[in-house]
Amino acid sequence: MATSRSITAVHNGARVVSADGKRLGMVKEAREDRFLVDARWAPDYWLGIETVDNASDDLVQLVVTKEGIGPAKLRNEVKGPGIDNDAESFGGPAPENRPPPTL
């Protein structure tokens, strides 16, 4: 049976901890279906509410381990009006789509 999770359970300033107990950062911003993790010494990243196992006022426990956090990150979160973090919108084609260099 699927359970429904509510983003209202995730609060700004709460610590974010992986399923294996590793501290990942703090909740910087919560939205309807996602929240922004303020990762210390690393770029901030968005996670979907479906990654939350348990949440209280000061702690968010995830269902993914620290090793599994990469695939759980939301990739195309809008940074501002009309701007996204897609590599092609900032500097041309992604590296794997660029032609080989000529000498």
C-alpha cells in the first residue's frame, strides 16, 4: 500500500540525514513537492518529497543512503525566471555531445 507524504512535514533549518545516518546538510527551502538541501562544502541540491522517510521540526530522515543520493537529486530545478541548470543552456552541448577537438 502506498503512503502519501506531505511537504509540510519538512521545515526550513531541519537537519537532513541519509538512511544510513550520515548528515547531508540542512533544509534551506521547502516547496510543495521538493526541498533544497544546503550541503556544507558542496553545491546545494533539490530532493523530491518521495525521498523522505520521516520528518520532524528539526530532522529529516531520508529513505536513501549517502551513496545513493546522487540519483535521487532533482536535475532540472529552475534557478530563476527562465534559467535552468541544464548544461546545454549555459555553455553549448554537453561534453558527450561535443565534436572531438581538432589539432
